[in-house]
Amino acid sequence: MKRVGQLRKLAHGTRGSEIAEAALVIPIFFMVLLGIYWFGRAFNTYATINHAAREGALAATMYTCASCATPNQQTSASSVATTVTAALQAAGLNSGQIQVYTPASPTFCGGAAPSCAANSNITVCSNVQLTPPAAPGSPACGVTVSFGYPYVFSLPTPIPPFGSNGFNLLLKATVQMRGEY
């Protein structure tokens, strides 16, 4: 008799509501955790491609040889591409996924001839006016290195943009560096 009273109390109490609330909240909680994870990975990939572009821009601003027969030659686009792909591979990213990304047409500085070259989907433009100008007066000149890298958010959800194939995003890296020429 006492046991039946406890069962009635249990059936009419509010203890079952915690289970129903947990059943609603736990999936949302895990979706938030997955979102934090995937956006963290995207930010890490973005920082990595920007680092690789900086390394490429640094290589592009240096001259190949000061004591050679033809001194002060600028680094070739293929050397810059090699530097960028080496930085990406060191971080564990597939350099074969690099895509062409060219920002708005650059403004070239006077004096030297402008040049833009693409090698391995990496665009290197030299003798480019840097934006924003460093100081009043004549603008600073330098190089830009730019490329894109795809990132896929693969959240298993029935929401249309995040379907079974994931959500594709092109991360873009454009780095400007002042040239010492």
C-alpha cells in the first residue's frame, strides 16, 4: 500500500519534467559545442593561410642575390609560391587546394614597371601602392600576395545551407608588404 502511494506521487509529481527539459536542451548544447569547434578550426585555418601569405610577401620583398652577375633581381613568383606552399604544408594544410583569389585591381607605383604574376594559384603583384598610405606624402610601394583556400563546415544537420555536404567557404588571404627597393 505504501508502495502504491509512492508510485502515484511519482506519476503526478514534476520529476519527469527534468527529463523532458534535458531532452530539449542537450541537442542544442551539442550543436553549440560543434559550432564552437568548427568555427575554431576555420579561424585556425584563416590564421594559417594569412601566415603563409606573410611568409610569401616577405620572400617577395627580398632580392635573390646581391653579389651575383645580375644583382638585385626580385624573387620570382615561383619562389614565392614555393614559400607559401611550404608554410601551408608545415601547418598540415593541403597546398593543392589553393584557389586563385585576386583582390580589386591594385594601384601601381610610378617608377618601376608594374607586374602581377600567378604561380600555383598564388597571385604576386610587385610595385603596388600600399593601402592605406603609411604617411602623408608619396605613397609607400611594395608587394601583395593573395590566394584563397576552401574550408568546409560539415555540421550534420537537415538545415539547407549546412546539409550533408557541408557549407563551403572560401577563406581569402591578401598580404601587403613594403618593398625595400
